[in-house]
Amino acid sequence: MKTFGEIERNYEIARKNLFLMSVFTLVNVVLYLVNANISFVFSATFPPFAVGLGQVFAEIFEMNVFNVLGIAVALFAVGAFLLCYVLSRRYKAFMLVAFILFLLDTLFLGFMTLTNLDLFEIGDIIDIGFHIWVLIYLGMGIKAWSDLRKFPNAPKSVQVSVEPMRYDDVQGDVESKTEQRAEIRIEKVDTLPLGEYSGEGETLATQSYSEMDIAVCRYEQIFILVINGIVYAENREEASCRELSAVINGEKIKAVVDSESIYLFVNGNMILQKKK
């Protein structure tokens, strides 16, 4: 059972792999242009190939325009990956776009390998391995995006309103008195969910309240507060009395588990007491 934070971390790991692959691809394009004898394997295959193909056509037809065209195509391909990285921070669907683009690059690598078996080297195996590595992490990012879409909306923002102060003057020689009345109203903030409840473990107590199905569960040594199938609180402390709390739609829900009983409270009012 993964929490909201764990899924977010998996998505960011996928984005970091996308960024590193894009940067190394750009470096390989530059290395190819300066005729260096080294290259990085953590890279897409097509952009450096486009540069090399442009150089070949430039020599055959003695037209430098092919060099420019090859570089332009390579930079466009690298730019597409970098654009997916930037936009995937806000629009997670671009993780799928990046996966499709790199899958096409992997198929291109496979085609080039199969059609040039006489030139096959051990480095080609490493290159294929790193392509699979990137695809796995991009796929992990797509899975994280899908899981994040299952979570409810983020908690409501806090709103604070303050009434202006009122001053009453007292007539005569009596010292003036000042009356200040400030009323601050802070709306309760809904608790951010931790994830869907997998159903593993033992259900210790359940109670329905105002269209909410509240449950206290235990998985190994972890006590869990589940509301409408979503985990909102966990307690991993080793203590004789454990507390779990959450705010849902402005209702403060609290569970207390001691050595003998389980208690459920809503807004300070006990709605359930159950012996273990």
C-alpha cells in the first residue's frame, strides 16, 4: 500500500531519468559534431544518428545544407524530450508522450542493430540495456500518474476573515476607553489522503457517520484510520494508547486505541466505544 507521497516520489524519479537521458543525448550530439571518440550510453539513439546521416549526405552531395538539416533534426528530437520533461511537472500526460517517443527510439535502435549484425559490439548490448532501463522508469512514471488520479482533490485552503475594530469614546472627563473586537474564523483544513486502503490486515472497528464509513484497521504493528476506503492517518508508534485523527469535509474525526478499547470521536463527541 503506497502513500500519496511515495507515489509522488516515484513520479519525480521518472522525471529525473527523463531529464538525464535528454541531457546525455544533447551531450552526445555535441560530441558527434566535434568528432570525439567517446559517447554516453544513457542516451537516445536517433539524434546523434541524424547528425551523422547529415554529415554523410553533405559529403556525398557536397552541400553543407545537409549538415545543418541533420543538426536541426537532432536538436528538435532532443528538444521534444526536454519539453516533455518541463511540461510533465504540471501536465503529467506528457510522461506518456515521452514514453512513446523513447519507445520509437528504442525500436529504431533495435532495427539498426538487426540490420547491422556484422558490426555488432558489446557496447550495443549496454545501449539496449539502458534503453530498457529508461523505458521501465518512464513506465513507472505513467503508473504513478495513473495512481495519483485516483486520489481525491487536495485539501481546501485556509480562509481567515477579521472584523474591523470598533472604538467607543466615553464623554466627559472619564478617560476614553477602547473596545477591540476581532473575530477570526479559520475553516478546518481537510486532511490530505495517504492512499487507497488495500484491504490487508485486520479491521478493528467500523462506524458510519454522515455519509462516511469510518474504520480503524491494523496491518502488522501499524494502526490505520480509513474513511470511505481511503487512508487518512497511520500510527506506527509503540505505545499503549495510540491516536489517529483527520479532518474530512470540516468534520474532525479522531480514533483512540488503548489496551482495552477502541473509541471513535467526531468533533469531540464519541460515536463508538468498542472492547477489543
